[in-house]
Amino acid sequence: MKNVYPKVALGLLAGLTFFACSNDDKKENNDTNTPTAVTKKQVITNYADIVYANYKKAYDDAVLLETAITTFTTTPTAANFTAAKTAWKTSRESYGTTEAFRFANGPIDDDNGPEGLLNSWPLDENFIDYVDGTPASGIINNTTDFPVLSKKVLADENALDEDELNVSVGYHAIEFLLWGQDLTLPSANLPGQRPYTDYVTGAGGTAANQGRRADYLKFCADLLTDNLDYLVQQWKVGGVYRVKFLALSEDTAIKNIYLGITTLVLTELPVERMITAVENASQEDEHSCFSDNTHRDIVLNMQGVINVYQGKYGAIDGPSLEDLVKQADSKVYDDTATAIAASTTKVGAILIPFDLAISGGPTSVEGAKVKSAAQQLQNLGANLLAGAVKIGIIVNG
């Protein structure tokens, strides 16, 4: 993704801090038979558990992706190529919800944060490999400036240009190396059509530098697991950042949590990833343009916000921001629940693939659905901010 840190463009009034009741399975006080109030501290701890669990799942899936890529590059067959692409899509399912942890002053985005090495986009394809009309472009084919490839060489080249388009590593670099450019018409409903023979050496190979291409792909996969493991280690019990996070004042920690989800749902997702693409009617502006997986990116980013707000991920279902808001103000709680349902419905109505949905621009029937979904996501963000006020948190202050 673009390394953008937009501020939430809504002013907030300071409110009083309240304590919220838990969700539907709340415990009862045996002596008074009244609901046990959820505390901010419980919400903060549950959030840390969610972040760790989600990054651990993303890491585990990335390990499987790296294994599939190793198998394919060792034995480049059509079946192994398909398996590697399937593993990439699986890995995006678990990583997509982690986007809700960005913009929250955490280790993903700090000065040493690996976000730029994980999910940077859009990328200039010919910085990496050949593209239509220029068969000798890219690091892979530039044996003069890059005689030896390594993880360090590729990481050092990442996003050095002013516009940050020279992305060399991460999920989308791997995506391009697996699918290639998507040169088909949106109406064809096809992703990029890179042949597996781009990795076949000798007779049957279809592109130069097959061995270097395989090495490049393997280095990218290895960097992916390295950087995800870093985040897992930061957030595990006893991890450096987890200890720091749990030691923050409760309001600071809650504010950081809200910063992550509101920035994503107010600006990064609806504006950078949806409205820009439909306004330009360009598949080059869609998040996963090579694999036609952008619709899943949007759904998963939204779900990550919902997960954080509701305190749920996988088997985890604990004290949440939603609980705090419910205790503080039932109307804002209800309004936010309605906004979540509406966002889920409108995002689900976007035409698949996303490049077809945006191909007619914002005034087309399908383009209007994209804009409507984006606007509803921003409405959800406004409701989240209203809830923050009710529990005494000034998100943008």
C-alpha cells in the first residue's frame, strides 16, 4: 500500500469516560445479578491478543506460500504454479484483516516498521521484470547493475523513488511475478496470464533469465516471512512492543486502537483504494491488479475494522470497543451496528472483478456502487468516531 498517513478529518469534542457492559455473552455478578462492566484495560489486552493471533496466522500462511514457491521454482510445472498462486491468495486472506492495525502508532508503521516491505503499492512492473513491449526491463533482466540478487539487494531497492512506485518486494511484487501484467480487457474476467514457462530453463522456457526470476521470487517470499515474523515477535506475550503497549495509559492505548481503524475506514480504504480507482477508471490503481483479487482486499480490510471494534478474531471473542460504546450510549451503539451492516451489504454488492466494476468510471451503474460503498465505509468511520467521544477518547486531538 502507499505509505500514506492521512489524519482523520473530523473534529471531536471531549466527552466523559464511561465503562461499558460486555457483549451478549456477558458474565453476571452472582451477588447482584447485574452485568459485569467491561473495562478499558480488558479491551486493550483483548486487542493485543487479536493483533498477535492475526499476525501469527498471516505468518503461518506466508510460510506455506514460501513453501509453495520453493516447490514451484524447484520443479516449475503448471500444477505447481497454480498451487503457488492459490497459496498467495490464501496468504492475502489472513494479511488483509491486519490492515486494521496500521496507523495505530504500532511497530508495523514506526521508523523500523516493515509495512513498506510487505504491502507497498502500486508498483511499476518494469522495475522488477519484463513488461509488454520491453522484454529486457527490470532488475531481473539488468545483470549489469544487479549482477547478484539477494534479499538485501531487493530490500534496499524498495520504494527509493520519490513517488514510491519502484516497489521491489512484498505481496504485490510476488503477485506480479506469479500473474504478470493483466493485459486482458476487464470484460474478459481474467487476471494476468504469465506462463509458468517464464521459470523453465532450457527448452520450453519463454523468457530470459529464468533462473534469476526464480531466485527473485524466492527472495521475496523469504523477506515476507522475515518481516511478518518480526511483527509476531513484537506482539507475542512478553514481546517488546506488546509490553510497551500494555504499559501505555488506558486512554492512549484506546486512542491508538481507534486511530488504526478510523484512518483505514475513513481515508485509506475508501479513498486511496476505492474512489481513486473508480475516478480514474484504471485497473493500475486497484490494490491487487495482477491477480484480480482486489474485491477480497476491500472485504478483508473492512472486516479487520469490524474485528477490532467487536473484539473478535478466530476463536477470540472478548471485551471490545463495542462493549464500551454500548455501555456509554445505546443510540451510538445501535447506529454503529447499523453502519456495519450497511457497509457489509454495500461492499458485497460491488461487481467482481473490481477492474470491471471501475471500468465505466464513477457515473456508470457499477462505478456508482463502488462510490456508494466507499461513502458508506466513511459513514461507518464517522460512527466509530462518535463512539470514541462517548467513551472519552479524542481520536484526532
